[in-house]
Amino acid sequence: MSGETDLKILLQHMEPVLNSGEYVFCKVGHLHEIPDIEKLVFFFREKEAITVVLEKPVAEKWNLEYNYVSSWITLSIHSSLEAVGLTAAFANALKHEGISCNVVAAYFHDHIFVAKDDAEKAMEALKAMKVGNTV
């Protein structure tokens, strides 16, 4: 098993990091429509289309449509893909602040995309959640 599974440890030791830049979610029919796949943060294939997430200036350069500009927060603790409760804990903390979040659980870390205007408020809520950990 790789990564931490204990929710209490995850909450005590997670450090939210606000990545620089503005990120957008776009859709394409095929990956060959992307001029440089290395510029993608990630992509996900759905039945309807392929969602690509990338920096806003790149999307604009490639004339990709978007309607949601977000900030990207990384929880810098190696959480296991089998960990139970971490997503619920931070989603609940953000919910109490009226902040929507789009979550990506990658191999090493959890990543949270929030509306650009909510980034600082989200960081405060995540830091407060760590301090107020009662799990």
C-alpha cells in the first residue's frame, strides 16, 4: 500500500498549497485536437467528450472554450487512494464557507479546484480545518 490511510494523521499533517496560475476546464472530442499534451494538467475521458484542464492562457491560445476559472490547491501529504474520509472532510469544510470544489485524487496527493475568487477563502478554511481537527 502506498500513502497514508489514517484520517487523523492526514488531517494533522496535510498542508494546502495554492499553486500559481488560473486553470480552466474545457472539452474536446479527441486528444489529437490538443497541440501539446504536455501542457495539460490532466484529462479525463467521458462518454460525451474528453475534459482537459489546463492553464487559462494556454486554453485561450488554443481557442478552447471555458466558463469556469479556477485556482488549484494541492494537499501536500501523500494520501493513499484507499484513504477514507479525507475528501468528505475538506469538501464539508469548504461547503460551510459556500465554496464549491472539484476534486482530483491522484497517486500522491489530492488536488482541489475552486473558483478563482474563492481561493484565499478556501485556503483559510482548509488551514482552519487542520487546526480544528477533531477526528
